[in-house]
Amino acid sequence: MAFSFSELAVPLVGAPMAGGPSTPALAAAVSQAGGLGFVAGGYRTPEQLADDLTEARVATTGPTGVNLFVPQPSAADIVLLDEYAGLLDPLAEHYGVELGQPRFNDDDCWSEKLQVVAELRPTVVSFAFGTPTPDILELLRSQRILTVVTVTSAYEAGVAVGHGAEALVVQGPNAGGHRGTFAPDTLPGTDSLENLLAQIGHAHPGVPLVAAGGLGTAADVSGVLRRGAVAAQVGTALLLAHEAGTNPTHRAALTNPEFVNTTVTCAFSGRYARSLENDFTRSFEDVAPVGYPEIHHMTSPIRAAAVAMDDPHGTSLWAGTSYRTARAARAADIIAGLAPR
């Protein structure tokens, strides 16, 4: 039989956080603490993904999940990309780097990563930025891998369930990092997580819903469980975990009183995501066009240079609205502190 969220000793899921914070050690630690840990497949090669999953599974006796980005057509406008490059050039010069090329590859090797999942058979596979085709979901289901799709609206939930998703991560507007919206050029909705759970639960009774976005305390977790979620997914709460790969600049910013707000912006990657507000967001969020992953590649040298210089104002600082509740500790202790009472 495929995995059921009711099997978790603690109804908590460690959110996959691509680009560094998610590590095999973090995934394993969350699972070993009674939750469900995830290996992030975004920005990893198929070989790296296979190694990460293998490493995580060796380190835990609990279930392990893998998350993949679903390929999307480019929404970039070459003229707007050129204009944005002109605005970014002085910042690149400031950090002593050249802008990256705005190439479109949308997380290379989708088919090969699916093959890794099919061969290694994690307990769960979740998807962000869209839903796979019905035949892909059916293939994974036939291998007893639980299929989960991240959604940000009732419409997306209907599409995902219609394609055959067995469970949904319902991501509310307070989530940190990239929003899981299917349409990359659409500003994410602002419907509250509570409303989304009610709407989607009513429309799709019997489909397990994992609540995500802005959950930073045990009371937050208990609240979404009362509203029908089978588990809560937390990411920002784990950014300061000892096992997380969060870079030192990002770690320091999360506890720095200088940073007092978060903002949803496409300035860093061309896709809407929630970050701590810094000089980069204040300078570019009103002028940045959509265009993922082209803008992700353009700004990557700037962001890397800023981190190397320990400058929090030149890089993305992904964080949900509950970031002030994050604490530095072992993942097991963080999970225990978030468990519903």
C-alpha cells in the first residue's frame, strides 16, 4: 500500500527548500523525528538527486519524500529582460561580477529526474509549479509512491485532482520562498490559508490536504489540523536548523532586527517568491518583469557574490511571515516544539 499521512508519529512535513537549505541530513532528521522529510530536486542534476535521496534514506528509518519542479513554458519577454539587465548592470559592477545569461532551461532533465524517482521509489513525490500529466502520476502511483501536488488556489486544486494527484499541499499566501502557482506570470492569490483549506476541502472531500505557509508555532499547526489538514508543512521554521544548508548570510538576516518585513517579489528569479525585504527588493521589485528561470540565471552571480561578501542586501532571503519564530536548534527539537499539544 502507498504511504498515508496518518502513519506519521508527528503530523509535520519538512518543506523542500531548493537552492541550499534542504539537505539530506535535514530530510533525514525530520523523518527520524516522526515527520516527513523532503529532498529538494530543484537545481540538482539527476545524479545529485539520486545521491541526496540515497544519503537521506540511509540516515533514517522513517519515510522520505522528493520534490520536483514541473516544467513550464517560458513567460519571459526578451525586451523586458534586456531592460531589466540594464537596471541590474550597476549592481553587478558593484559586486565585481557580470550578469548571468538569461537562459531558459526550466530545471533541466525533467525526464531523467522522474526516472530517478521511479527507480529509487521514495515514499512520497511532490510537485511544485504545476501538475504532471495524468500518465506520469499514474505511473508513480502504480509503483506505490504517494503523489502530491502543491496548489495555491481552488482552481489549481481541481486541475491537480483531475490529473490524478492523491494528495495536495495547500500553500497559503504567507509562505516563504517561491509560491507554487501553476501560471508563472500570474501574481499569486491572497486568499488566506484557512479559506483555501475550507474551499478545497469542500470541493474534494477525501483528498488529504497538507497545510503550508506561515506556520511557525505549535498553535499554528494545531489550527490547520482543526481545519481539516492531515499535516502541516513547515519550511521557514527549519531554516536555522543545524542540519539545514542555509547560508550564513541568510541565517544572520533571519534574526537581525534590521529586517522587519517580508515581501513577495519576482526580482530575484522572475517568479513570485516571499523574501525578507532588503535593498535589492526595494530597488527592483517594482520594475522586475516575470521570466523564470531566465531572471534566476541573470541574478545568480550577484546573489552569489553578495553571500560571499556577507552582504544581506544583495541576495534573496527567502522567509515566510512567521520567520521571527524560527530558532537555531537540532531539527528534531524544532519538530518537537511544533508538534500539536
